[in-house]
Amino acid sequence: MSDAKPSLILYGVPFSQPVRAVLWLLFLKRLPFEMALINPGSKGENGSRNPAFLAKNPAGTIPTLEDRETGFVLAEAHAILAYLCNRHGWTDLYPEGPEARARVDWYLHYHHRNVRDASLGLVAPKIRKDLQIPEAMQNAARATVTRALEALDTGWLADSAFLCGDAVTIADLACYAELGQLQAEFTNVFDFTPFPNVSAWLARMHDVPAHDDVHTVLAELGGIREEAPSTERIVGANKRALGVLKERLAEFGA
Ligand SMILES: N[C@@H](CCC(=O)N[C@@H](CS)C(=O)NCC(=O)O)C(=O)O
């Protein structure tokens, strides 16, 4: 292990869906980084709405990435995924060629306000009571994600093992960060039985290296269908996830 701090800093928490997508890519590629804990929505010292953080990312969202050597800062999970692949030449996960790459981008753009609504409709109402998400908004989000699942099941995943062909890309990492969390082994808030192609894809994604490490926080948290988890449960799950993160980073030489 080197004494020097890794150049990359990832701001976020392991429970955040878009942070998990970035974490998965970094774990897959074993790229050293430092995780700086930022509490989403908080104006406190380590909060995403604190002026110090807003100076880095005016939108006040995690994930945000910073390269301490160059001062380069980037937010938006999908921009970060694409940037890291471009920066390191990871063409296995972000294929070269205008059409192949555009197919990945297609999904990454589609994800917002479609698949992403899984968190708004199914997870956040239980975990972030403080947000007081109106019932009508939750219902609209659930309808949106159901429509998105139909599109995935009959379109993207009808004839291919992964979203953009027969190999995993960053589109799959982004999509699974949202849909994967809903599975019975994690929050258990959605029944995927009506979507056989999506179900088969979810199963396939379990075999992608680092799946279990990245999802420690969800495995520890367990089901939330019947009742919202206590603060202690959430804190405990985050602690366990951070423990695993520390172990892995030590292995990568960070
Ligand atoms: N479009 C953004 C969404 C990021 C996002 O929603 N992050 C949440 C945590 S999961 C957040 O930072 N919320 C804090 C806030 O909006 O104040 C991305 O994909 O990176």
C-alpha cells in the first residue's frame, strides 16, 4: 500500500443508487480512490447542500468525483461513468464505435425520469421519511417505473443478455443500481415475476464481479416492505458497507 493518497475522491454514501453505480465501476476496475462521506440533502458540515460542497457541485448531489491532482470535478453518475471509461480506455464497458457507444448513451439518458423513479416511488418513501414524498407523487413514480420495466422486458432485454448486447456495459451498472435494490434479497419492495427477461437479467448481474461488495449495504439493511427501517438499522448497514469498502480499497493499494 502506498502512503500517498489516491488522486480520485468519490463523494457520496454507499446507500445512494447513483453512487453505487460508480462504486461498482471503480471496484470492477480496481481503481484506487478515496471515499469522502457526504450526507445527501443535508446543509450540515458534510452535507451535499453545504456551501463548501455546493462550490464543487452546484446541484448539491452525490455522486461527485474530484481529481485532487488536477482539480477536475465532475458530477452526475452517468457523466462520471462515461468519463472514467474514456479516461482509462475501458472500452469493454463503454464500447468504441459511434453506434455501439450511442446505444449505451441511449439507455443512460432514458434512465432518468424512467427507471430512476424506482427510488422515488418504492424506496425513498420508506427510507427518507423526512422528504415527505406526497402519495400522488409516489403513485406516479410507481406507474412510471412499471412502464419502464415493460419497455426493458419487451425491448432492451427481449433478445439480449444485457441492455446493450451480450456483454455488460455501464448502462447495466446504472440500471441495476436502481432495479437491483428492489429485489427480494434486498429491500423486497417489488415483484419482478411479470417481467421474465428483466428477472433473468437481474440474476445474470449477480455474476458480475464485485456485485456482493457493492451491495453490502442493501444485504445488511434487508427488507423494508412491511416497515421502514430504524435509524440504527440504516446506520449499521452503512457501517458494514464502509468496512467492506475499506478492505477492498486496501487491496487496490489505496
Ligand atoms: N442525476 C443525478 C442524481 C443524483 C441524486 O439524486 N443523488 C441524491 C442521492 S441518491 C442526492 O444527492 N440527493 C441530495 C439532494 O438532492 O439534495 C445523478 O445521476 O448523479
